[in-house]
Amino acid sequence: MSLAYYLRELLYQYECVTIPDFGAFVTRSFPVEIDYSNGVFRPFRRELTFNTLLKSNDGVLAHYMAQKQELSYEGALRLIEKEVIVWKQKLQTQSLSLGNLGEMRLNAAKKIEFLAQFWPCHCFTLNFVK
């Protein structure tokens, strides 16, 4: 499985998942909103961002990969390191697709930009019964 696959699984369980020596994906939850006066309902949603400053290994990704792939922790770290090298090389010339998570690319200042994959979030207009 790819690193993006494991990231996606972990982001359902954790608010922050760090990729050592690369950056961290951070989720933020927004509760349900009901506006009775205008009859609008906004369902629960989550926002996904990427922070290039969080690079220290917190062990979450490596432990999870080690468990899923039946590897040692060190073996999982080596796989992560190899994929990070590939990601960094790819970003020098093209965008990097992370499947259902989104896409990364370098901006003009050579900084990583993350464009999250958005799932439609529908707002509902309700007619309230009195």
C-alpha cells in the first residue's frame, strides 16, 4: 500500500499525522450548523491542511505501517524515507497526487502547496413544522 493510503486511514483517527522530514497533515472538524431562522442545515465536515513546519517523527505513521505490513518499526521508517525522497524529487518537476487526499505542488517560491480533495458538502434548506 502507498503512503497516501495509510495517511488517509490515520486521518480518520488522528487530527495530525506527520510524515517524517516532509510535513504533517492536520484535520479540523466543524460541527453541524442549523440556522432555524433561514431554514439552513450544514452537516458535520472536516477540513484537511498540510503544514511543512511539522517534520519531526511522532511515530504514528511508522507504527501504523509496521503493524499493517508486518514490518519492524525501523523497516517502516525506511519505507517512509524512500517514499519521501521520491515525493521530493517528483515535486521538483510536477505535481504530486495523493489520491483522495488531494494534490501537492511547488509554488513560485518553491514552497509546497496542498490542494485538498473536496467532497461535495451540501447545504439543505428545511421547512420546519411548527
